[in-house]
Amino acid sequence: MQVFHRGPLPACAFNLDGRTLEIVNDFIYLGFNFSTQLSFSLHVQNINSKARAKCGLLFTKLPMMNLPLNLVIDLFSTFILPIYLYGLPLWLSNCSASSLQMVNATYTKFLKRYLCVPPHSNNASIHFLTSTSSLSKSLKRAAPNAIRSLSFPEILHGHRLSFFPQTTGLEQDQQQDHLENIEQIPSTFWLSRNISSIPLHPKFRKRMLREILDTDHFKICKTSTFHTHSLSTCLCINCGEHAHQYHERFCLL
């Protein structure tokens, strides 16, 4: 038996046919992990683990690396996204920010694996290059449509459910996401070249994306300790000068 409460569990006991019922802290019903305070953070962790496992299965069973980007994104929407859409309105507004960050990380890691770039690559830059947005924002836009099959009493007509965010329209929401994404991109990213499309061949895609994101900095840096971007102390192993961002492009040696 599960008792829903706020704060400490109140003193209580329940009996059925002379037997004391066990009080549990979480309970799984119809695939949902219910906690005593109706937080679905644990539920999000569980479905996120399932999504990551299925992402790995897609790359194992399908020639993902040889498919165009738009088809790869469609495969994610077909096989992975439904895991998050099940009961979406129930858990989306009752989970922690860290659990939503894990959801976003699953999508970005999926894209980074296809793009052949390291996991520490800037997420905003990845979304910009692939014309996508964070998964949590996409789920928030999809939540209102997830309850269209439900019917409500006429007295509730004209009211908006409180756990749905106020939207201004799909096009405006996507434009706002795009602007917020650009703000999170490092300024040095704009020193890289512009591309019209992402190469289909994995070898060329890896070479181009790593050059654009400058993820191979460690190959020319004398600093042996791991660092994700150029530091003021970085020196080039070829010319001995400061190994700044995109230094390899300007190095004379």
C-alpha cells in the first residue's frame, strides 16, 4: 500500500482481513513509478534508460551512419520518442530539472554519435547544425496534443490545464527555441566555416564536423591533461605558439 503525503509520513496503519498492509515508498502501476509525493523523477530515469538502450539497438541493427540526417531524426521520432510520449502530460510537469536534463542528453548523444563528434561537444552547436531543439522543449509542445483523446466535463470547456505551458504557436515557439539556442553557442563557433548540408559518408562527416567544432584540439596541444576547449596556457606542438581556438587552421607549420 502507498500513502501519498507532503513532508514526513504521518503515523498510520492499515489492516485487511486481520493482516497489516505494508506501506511502500514507490509503486509501479501501468508502467508509471508513483512516489509518495507524486514526483515522477524516478519514472523519467527509468524511461530514459529504456530510450538509451533502444538508441544503442538502432545503431547496432540499422546502418545509421550511412543514412541522411533527416532519416536518422525520423527514426528517433518513430522508435524512441514514443517512449517519452506515453503518459507525457502526467509526468512532464512533476519531475526534477535534472531528470529533464538527462532526457535532453539522450537526444544530443544520439545526434553526436551520428555526427561522429565527442560527447563533450557543445549541445547548442549540435542543435544549430542539425536544425533541432532540446528534447524537453519538444515534449512540452507535444504535451497538449497528448490528451486530445480524453473527454472532460462541459464545465471545464474554455479552461486550460494548469500543467500545460502557455504557447504562442508552433512557429513562434520554434523561433524562440532557435534564438535561445544561438545564445548558448560559444562565440568562437562563428569562426568556423558555414555548411549547407551534412555529408552522408561517415568519414567525410567526421572530418567536417570535428573541424567545425574544433574538437581535435588535443592533437596539437602540448597540455596532456583533458580539457574540452582551448585554454590560455595551451601551446601548439608544431609552432610553439598559443594553441587558440581553430589554431590548426592558421598554424604555419
